[in-house]
Amino acid sequence: SGHIAAVGYDMFLQLMENAVADLKGEPITEPLEPEINLPLSAFIPESYVPDIDQRLSAYRRLARMTGLKEIAAVKEEMLDRYGPLPDETSNLLLKIMLKVLSVRGGVKRLDISGRNLSLYFSEVHQKHPFGIVDMVSASPKKYRFTVDHVLKVKLQKADAQGAVVEIKNILKEIAMRVNR
């Protein structure tokens, strides 16, 4: 009973679920925590949210996001509470959105370099991993696989905002194809 205070309620439940699955002999699949590498500054500036406890609370809340509606709600709350979002905070929300969409598509790492997008996959987190192959076959000029199973995409949009919208649509298509 004293362990909950030491590790937190969410972590305690996860540890208990893993222990029960282990006792039953079931495989334990760790939750997917995608790495999102964008060439954008993404943080909550001290000048926007001066209180460190409120900033840390916002970061914790954002780290637990699993749905796009949650992100929209946090954005509305921040706008209402602190005013217009600085670019860095908008970028942070975009990064969280890409993380949520990456989890849905089984993407473990997303890299953007210029107009090049690289997606690394976790097949364990996909119901139908070959759905990506179907996507590449349908648009071979847009998508290509490398020998080490990385999906490479040449983005059409050069500006950061346009690229993020394009990546969002690609991740939605991947999620649709791998989760049938």
C-alpha cells in the first residue's frame, strides 16, 4: 500500500498490470513513446507561464495526452488563461499532436530534416504492419522504404506549418492502414 506514494498512481497501476500479465504468462508490450525530432523550438517560455509549478503541471499534462481533442482543450485553456500562444508553445502542441498520431500508427521515431521525413516503425504496436507496404505500393513516387525498413517521404511543403499538416495527414493514413 505504501508503494503508490513512491511511484505515483499511474505507474503503480502499470506495474501491477505487468506483474499480473507476467504471472499469467502473457507477453508484456511496453507502451510506445515515440521520439519526435523537429527543427523547431518547442517549449513553454517562462515569460508566458511565469509560475514554475504551473509550467511543470502543463508539461506533465501534455506528456500524458492520448487524443487530439485533449490537445485542443489544453490550447483553449492556455489561450484563455495566459493569452496568445508564443511560437515555441504552438510548436510544442504540434509536437504533442505528432506524438499522439505516431502512437496510433506505430511510429517509434519521426525525423524531419528540411523537406525529408523519415519514419521508423514498431511492428509490435501495429495490428497490420504490411499496410504500410500497401501504402508505398500505391504511391511509389511519394514514398520509399530503405533497406533498414525506414519510410522516407519527400515533403511537398517547404514551410514548417505546411509540412506539419502534410505529416499529420501521412500519419493518419498510416494509422488507418495498420489498424484495420
